[in-house]
Amino acid sequence: MNSVKNIKNILMRIVAVFAANGLAVIGAGAIAGISTAKAITVAGLTAVAAVVEKLARAFMDDGKLTVDEINAAFSTVDKGAKTVADIEVEERQLSDKVKAAKATKL
């Protein structure tokens, strides 16, 4: 990815992080007696700050941001995101299930 595409990707994903985390607290803010706008703003900015911090730390290492570093920064706030380790574990579990199924057929 070139620099312009990286910047556009990061900015659009930051907007998505703000929206996803902000909208997730609407009900909680109402229950706690906090205005909806304030709850959305605090939750959204907190999530964005976490992503920006991860991006900054990755950039400080070598002065570059790779696609993997960008994806890793955003996966920290995406509860549904899978890391490489998660995928490896799932593949290993699937392999074990296939081996067990073959063993029971024999």
C-alpha cells in the first residue's frame, strides 16, 4: 500500500472505531444518567485514543507503518477481530478434529 492509501485507510477506520464504540454505549449512558452525546463522545474518543497510541508506538519502532502493524492496532479495539494466533489455534483445533474423526472411522 502506498502512503496516501494508508492514510485514507487509517482515517476511515478511525471513523469506524469511533462510531462502533460510541454507538455501543447508548443504552449504558442512559442507565447511568449521562447524556447520550457525552457517552458516545467519551466511548468513541477512548477507542480512537487506543488505536492512535498503538499506531504511534508501531511507527516509533522504525519510522514506518506496515499493513500488519495497522491491522494489529485496529484489532485491539475490535472485539470480533481475530489475531494470527487466534487463527493458528483454530486451524490446529480443526486439524485435531479431522484426525479424531478419521481415527474413529478406522
